[in-house]
Amino acid sequence: MKNLANFKIDLKTREYLIQAIYQMFFNKQDPLEIIEQFKKEHQDQKVNFDKFSDSLLSINEYSEEFKKILIYLDIQDKDISLLDKSIIYFAINEIKFGNLDQLVVIDESLRLSKKFSNPDSYKFINACLDKYIKNPKSDIDF
């Protein structure tokens, strides 16, 4: 039962993280402000705020490198919605620095896409992440 509870906490944490990444991109807002806002607004929720904070700060820190990865994969900012970009940055960050298996990251990214983005975005996200994983040269600055 404890594993199921932890699993649900992880799912909720990732959902809030996608919302926070989107907010950071859309408002060009400082991630520390977003972290404080989410902690305050969701204090009654079961969320791993340590993981949430670490991930958001990491994505902010490496956003230029992630942008270069997308360019290398032939994806331009103008061609991608902020929500899909948020999900892809989450996935790249998790693949590079997280402790989840790559296939789990892809599966979770597709779930998040189906929940938050338009109905066909999961296909685009799947193709992007598949291309990223299969192309070791895409880690240019790491």
C-alpha cells in the first residue's frame, strides 16, 4: 500500500511540475517564486516538494542546453507549443539527471501530454524523445 501512495505522490508532483515549467516559460518568472507559490497553494496536497523544487531549478539552470538539444533535433521554439516544450524539458531533465528509466520517462511524458496538451501532441513528444534517446550526439553541452 505504501508503494501505491508514493506512486500517487510522484504522479501529482510531476503534474504540478509541468504546470510550473509552463508558468516559468509563459510568465518568464523566477523559479524560486514559482516554488514558493506552489508550496503555499498546494500545502495540503501530497506532493514531493523537494523533487519538484530540484527539478524546476535544474530545468531553469539547463534551459539553454535543452534548447540547443531541441535545435539539434530540428525543433524550433516557433514550431512547438509552450506546453509541449514544458513536457519535453521535463523529460530531458529527468533522463539526464533523474533516477527513472528512460522508458518510464517517455511513458510519463506521454501521459502528461494526453492530460494537459492537445490530443495529438503525444505523438510529437514521443517522436522527439525517441529521436533524443537514439541520438547520443544530441547531448552537445553535457
